[in-house]
Amino acid sequence: MRGDETVPQAKYDKVKDILRSMKSVVVAFSGGVDSTLLLKAALDALGPERVLAVTAASETYPTREMQEAVRIAEQLGAKHRIIQTSELNIPGYKENTPNRCYFCKQNLFQHLQVYLEKEGYEHIVYGLIADDMGEHRPGYKAAIEQGVRGPLQEAGLYKSEIRELSKQLGLPTWDKPSFACLSSRIAYGEMITQEKLTRVDRAESFIMSLGIRQVRVRTHGQIARIEVEAGDMAKLLEHREEIINALTSYGYTFVTLDLGGYKSGNLNKMLGKQAQPMTAQ
């Protein structure tokens, strides 16, 4: 946590103030660390009648994540809707350019706009956080264009503070591993297909079944490049033969371990100077 322990609480209070000023909100809810705290703050600030959590079910969102999102929303007492989307049918998405996330978020926010128009909610909010502003975030551009806000980022909350607040509030996601859509595992420039998404999902699920919580199976053609945290590398190697057999049965030809370990957004290294931090200009 950054600095004084009272700072995260003050920021959380600011998040609630921001939400109160919005009157009513639709929360883009994935069930992850950030959107769960955002949903909790919205419920605290506005009450359940003025908050709607919406989760998009698609090819890039594993069933295990959807089931957890349903459980968490129920636990928090939130109204929760599940909508069906298909990223692979969004023009420009499956080509997997560096701006892929722009097309995804643009489409998602357009779906959520319906609840503003038909049910009277006033704003859409999503789990943007302060850490994100120094990364390649094309989805942020889509949010700006559609007037979608990120109260956690506006209040200056960082991931470490969000986890600490989540722990204090008794949220089950406080120590949940970071998650991003399955498309983020496929190297930029490679076409995204249902077959590849399924392969990644099965590979990560298998490795997680071995007791490894944080894993990415980055896909470069027929090569699986496994990222885990440094402390889990020995465990991964203990199960080397099982992992090779499983992943080759899913369609990979080569199975490798990245000695650099897990890092969120690791494929952005491929972009070089193309991936400049997004700024709110």
C-alpha cells in the first residue's frame, strides 16, 4: 500500500462521492478485483435500487469467471444482468491489431448505453484504475468517446490500495489473481479465432488445476509461452511432463516457460514505441 494507511480510505470515500454525484449507474462488472470494489462502492454510495451490474458473456470470457461474477454480485446484493456479446463478430477485433481493445470496449459500452436509454440509469462506470494510465489502454479512448467514467481512477486508487480496501471490506476478490480477456494471450498480428481462444482457456485451466493461481499462456502461433510468478516456476517444472502432454493435446507444438515470469500486459513489449501511455486529453 502506498503511504499512510488512511489514504486508501480517503480515496474510497472520494469514489463514493463521485458515484453519489452520478445519481444512478450501470457498472461494467467482470467479477475482477477492480470492478468488484467499484460495484461495492456504488452499492454503498447509491443503494441497490440505483445500481445495475452488467456482465458480458462472450468467447473471450471463461465460464469460470462468469460463474464467479454471478456469485459475487449475489453476495453483494446487486441487481445483475448477463448479456451475450461476440467480440469475434466486431469489425476490426479478430484482426488483433494493437487497438483491439478499443473495438471491444466500444462495443461493450454501446450495449450498456441501452440501459441508460430504456431503464433510466444516468451513467456507465467501469474498473479503470490509476495504474492503467501508464499503460497501453486503447479501451480508454472508447470510454472517453462515450462518456463512460472510471471512478477508481478519478479518485487516484492504485491496485495495491484496491486490494487492501477489498480485504478490509471483506470482498472475496482481495487476493484474486489479475485477469484479462483470453484474446490478450494471442500475439498482436495473429488472427484471433475461437479455436485459439479455446486452446488458451483449456491450457490455463489445466495449469491452474495444479495449484498455480496466476498464469498466462501466451500464444505465438504453435508456441505456448507460459508465464507464472517466480515462486511458482519450480512447481510448474515438477509437472513438466503433464503440462507438455496436456498442452500438446490441445494443439500446441512447442511448450515453453518464460523465465521473466508473469507480467500483466507482457505482449505490449512487442509494440515498442507504438504503445504510448493513454492520456486524458
